[in-house]
Amino acid sequence: MADPTTTPAAPVQAETGTGAVAAVRRRRRYSLLTRHDKLILTLMVGIPLALDLILIWAPAVASVGISFTNWSGIGPITSDNFVGVRNYQVLFGSYIFFRPALAHNLIWLAFLTIIATPFGMFLAVLLDREMRGTRIYQSIFFLPVVLALVVVGFIWELQYAPQEGFINNALGLTRGGHIIDWLGNPRINLYAALVAASWRHVGYIMVLYLAGLKSVDPTLREAAAIDGANQRQTFFRVVFPVMAPINVIIVVVTIIESLRAFDIAYIINRGKNGLELLSTLITNNSISEASLVGFGSAIAVVLLVISLVPIILYLSRVMRNMTA
Amino acid sequence: MGYLDLTRRDVLKIGGYASVAAFLAACSRAGGGTSSSTSSGPGTASVGSNQSDTSATGGPRKGMADVTAAYQQATGDTLKVNTVDHGTFQDQISSYLQGTPEDTFTWFSGHRMRFFAAQGLATPVDDVWNKVKGNFTGAFAEAVKGDDGHVYGIPVDYYPWAVFYRKSVFQQHNYQIPTNWDDFKALCMQMKKDGLVPIAIADKDGWPAQGTFDILNLRLNGYDFHVNLLNGKQKWTDSKVTNVFKKWAEITPFYNDGAAGMKWQEGADLLIQKKAGMTVIGLFISQQFQASDVSDLDFFPFPAMGTQYDAEKALDAPIDVMMMSKRSPTLSADMAAAKRYLEFWAKGSTQVLMYHSAPGFIPAASDADASSFDALTKKAVQIVSQAKRITQYFDRDSRPDYAGPNGMQQFLLNFLANPSANPSNLQNTMQQFWDSLPPEK
């Protein structure tokens, strides 16, 4: 209480706080930040936080709530709508489209992780070597990334169309009468869709990785060369470990792309007949005419839980680095 | 402590709410539009339209624009048209009708109309109907009634499903129109020998195959069984359904390859290019033909199957309607104009205006000037009027969560992928899926 203070909180403080405890507390309140700074900080933290809560957390929590109802999306939710875990029982028990969808998401993840992402990294390493025309190649590989996935879906639909598509006609299959049904055969259409998705994904990864490679200190490579390392050893033993932060981003990007896979499958056939994905099941059940919002939300919750695994792994890694 | 902090946070919160509220208000204003009409003089009305398609003849989109111009000229009202892609409109109909819809909207009769009427998302239009009902036959009057007996739509057009073919191809090979199942199969056999795909089918979108299911079920098991099956009063495991799949499997060898990867337009192209002999589809296939070519297009009713139900001459002839929404923010102000707009649609002249741009859809009004119809349309009118039973199409007659992509569409794709397999597994899956759906309210 001894020092009169100029902070705006002072009068309040003077009324409520008495004695030594208050004095200690008040002394702690001295900070390098002025009132103006605090206001700015509050706004800078508060607005994104509010948006985050309103636009992301509130709908997510609401989805979890709705997943325990049989709400049709029309009118208010009443206590009659609550059906307990029935949606989940149906989903895990008898819903025939759930297992294929889950499997297709996992195949999507595996394909991008094992084939598309390493290929994008490989292109980046090649283009990093200042070969002739590197910018032209970069532009070509990056071009699909500029396109919306919906457009990518349309483009590939035209390539794959059984009777009128480019591929079957170029291979002469339409004349022989042994056409390949790229989009309609449930054994292969997932991979056809994955080629389309990878066409874009490879360019995306390439650009990310190329940016990372450019930022690697060239003296590291020189030192490795002086030590007698060959290209391969230089990359795997020196450059790759230095690129750890970029590598993490690329892993995260790949996982996110796999979990949110939707557009191409939906454009092709609304996610049926071999192209079921968790995201298309959510859409077909809750947003479409089907009006099974409660059931669709249960699928969304499953997708949320799956998404939490890589997010938690990523965050725990980032936070470990911060505390270390 | 922290009293001030709290107020600051409160201020922020209030500010946040206020801005969200302002944002929402701005959105709804943008969606709703303003109007200040009285019940007499010219007013404003709005329509949410799914007539987004264009074609060689102009297509429904142009037809809609022509009708709008004619309506505005005739009544002095101002009409705002919000055109949304046909498929998107359908997918979002539920949230659209609950949000800030236009005063009136384009939709389908059948289960799809009754569902939204029962949910209280459509306004009954009995008074408009009472003025115009003399202009429609009894079949239309039945089709626009909701579960509560009120009228919810004005019939705008309809189109039958049948077996389409090119006259020139039939002439060239001297084919005869088959009237029964055996002749039909014999014709398919002959076409195959002649190097044609006997029956074109394209089922990537999932709904085209439902047309063949409908007609086979109607012919083999009758209208009553069909309707009850689609409403859950009969079981999918019934041996009558087995019979449908068994009969269907007799013609699947005559289908083209790649059906599951083709859109209906690609299937139509096989017919247009004279690679295929026939296809089972709706009259809207005529849109896909060039104007100079469309006179070569013809059709015949699906052949008789030798059952007592052949006499019903039943067929799918979906009816499109114009409806009035419930939640439109402008509806109370626009009511008089919106009703005038619906009334305008009930005129034959309006529907014929639409028909000129979209000849695959037949005007529903009795006073529509049939002399302007082409031969194909006249024939289509005839087979529908001869039908004793008319259905709306699988996905308009059954519940949408059953008929959709992760449902009946998939089941029929499964059947088409392996038609010779014993259908009992598939039928069990179909019934199991039906049973897993929540009860309909």
C-alpha cells in the first residue's frame, strides 16, 4: 500500500487489498507492459481465441453432442432425440460402409506416405541441384497445386472416363472392347483417385522441401565433401538430419491431406463403390438429403479422434523441443 | 482482483458477440432481400431455382429466364431468381429450407415433397391450387398432396421413363419393337450379333440403374408391392425381390462395359453414336441429342413380363413442382406476389415457354398447347396417360437416406458388378441396412 501507483488498477486494488499479502501481490503486478500494451495483447490473444472457440471448438463439441442423438437437422433438439450410443453401435456393428471407408483412408495415408511424399522430396532434391531448366520443371510440377482439388477431380475424371476418356482411348482399349473401368471398378478406382491426388500432392511436397533445401547452410555440404562423403551420404547423413523441422512439417501435411481426403472421391461418384472415405460418409449422411445428422456426427467424431492422434504426437514433440 | 481484467474481457466478449450478430444480420439481409409490397399492386417475389443446366436447345436455365421475363411483364411484379447448381441444390435442400430460403422454390413431388411438408418447411398452397386445379388431371392432384391432405406444390412438368432407341438403327437392321420379355431378349441377342451394344447403361451416379429396378419390380410384382417395398412395409428379403434380380440378370450380359464409371450422358452418347441399340432412361435424354438429330430418337414402353401386372402399364414419370417455402424472411411481405408467381406457373403457356428450351420435360397443365410439341413429346404424353399406375422414381418414392449413394445406389452397383451371383446375400444386406435406419417421423 505504501507506494502510490499509477496503474489503472490501483483504486480497485486500494479498496479490496489490505495488509502485507496485498502489498506483495501488488508489487508483482508491476510489469514492463503499459496499459496500452496489455490492451493490445488482450486483443491479439482474445480475438483469435474467440474465433477459435466459436468457429472450431464450439462446432466440434456440438458434433460430439449431436452424435448421441437421432436429430434430422430440422427443428430443435429435444430430449426425445437422445438415443445414447446407438449411433456408435450401428456404426461399429452393422454399418457396412464404415470399415471400407476407414480402410480407404488408411490406404490413402499409406499411398501418400510411401509413394507420393518421398517422390515429391526426390524431385526437390533433383531440382535443388541447379540443373538446366530447373525453373521450368518447378513450374510444371507445381502447377497442379494451384488448382482446387475439385478441378483436379474433374480433370482426371476426363482422363479416366471408360468410353470417352483419354487413357482408354490412347491405349486403344476402346477399340478392342476391353476397356478398363478406372472409375467404376471398386478394385482399382481408389488407386486411380490416388494418382489424381498424388499429382497435386507431389508438387506441394516438392515446393515445401525445396524451400527447406535452399535454406540449408552450404558450408555443411562443403564440409561433408571435404570429408569425402559422396552425394548420397551427404544427403542422408548431413542434409536430411538438418532438415528435421521441415521433415516434421511434411509428415504432418501428408497425414492431414490423407485424413481430409474428400474432394476427388466426391467429384468422381460421391464416395461410393470403392471410394468410400470417412469424409464422404459424413457428407452423405448429414449434409445431403439423407438428413441423418446425428449419425453423420458420430462418424465425424470418429474422424476427430483419429485426427487427434497425429496432432497430439506433433504437439508433444514441439512442446518437448520448447521446454528442452 | 482482476475486476478490471474481467470487464475488459467482458467488453471483448460483448464486442465479439456484437460483431458476430452484425455479421449474421448482414448475411441474412444479403440472403433475404428487402421488399415492401402490399397485397394489391405489383410486388416482389423470389424463387430458388435448381434449373441450372444448359443444353443445345437452351436448357432449363434459359427456359427459367424466359418464364421470369414473361411473369414480370404479365404481372408487373419483380422476381428475384437465385439459381443453384442442380445437384448442389438437392444436396443442400434441408439446410436451405431451414435457413433463409427464397419465397418459392423448384422441387420434386413424391416422398421428397411430402417429407419437407411434414417437417413444416413448406407452406400449403391450397388457395392457389383451388384456382388452378381444373387445369390438371387427377394423377397430378394426387401427386401434390402432403401427408396432411393439403396441397404443397404446383405441377410444372413431368417425363416418363421408357426404352429409347434410334429409328434409323432399327430401320437399318429391320428390328421390330419388342412387346414381351422373350422378344426383348431375342432382339438383344440379334443386336449383339450385329455388333451393337444392345442396352447402354451408365451408372456412375448411382441413380440411373434404379429406373430399371423400378420398372422390373412394377412389371413383375405390381404397383402395390413396389410402393410398399419402398416404404418399408415389405421386406427386401422377399422372394419377389429375388425374382427381380434374377430377371434383371437375364439382360445384364447385353450391357456395355464400364457402366459403373460412366455418367448418364456418356451412356446416351453410345446411343447417339449408334454404338448402342437401346437404353432405359427418362425422356430428358433428348437434351443430349443435337436438335437436327432428335427426330431420330424414339422409345417404346418397357416390355410386358407375362404377369397380371402387365395390365397396369405402370411406369416412372417423375413430376417436378414449384413450391412455397416457410422460413423465407420476405414471404409475409411477398405473399401476394409469390402466389401470383405460382399461379403463373400453372398456366399451359408458361410451361410451354419452358418446354421450348427444355423439351425433355413435358408441360403438366392440361391447357398447354400440344400442337407445339414434337412427335416424341406427343408420344410420351400418350404412354403416361395410358398408364394406370404412375410412380415417381425410386429416389423420389423411398426415403432419401436409403436411396442415396451409401445405400440403394451402392446395392445396385454391387448387383451390376456381379449379376449372376445369388442375390440373397445382397438382399440380406439391403434389409439389414433398412433396419438400421432410424424410424421416420
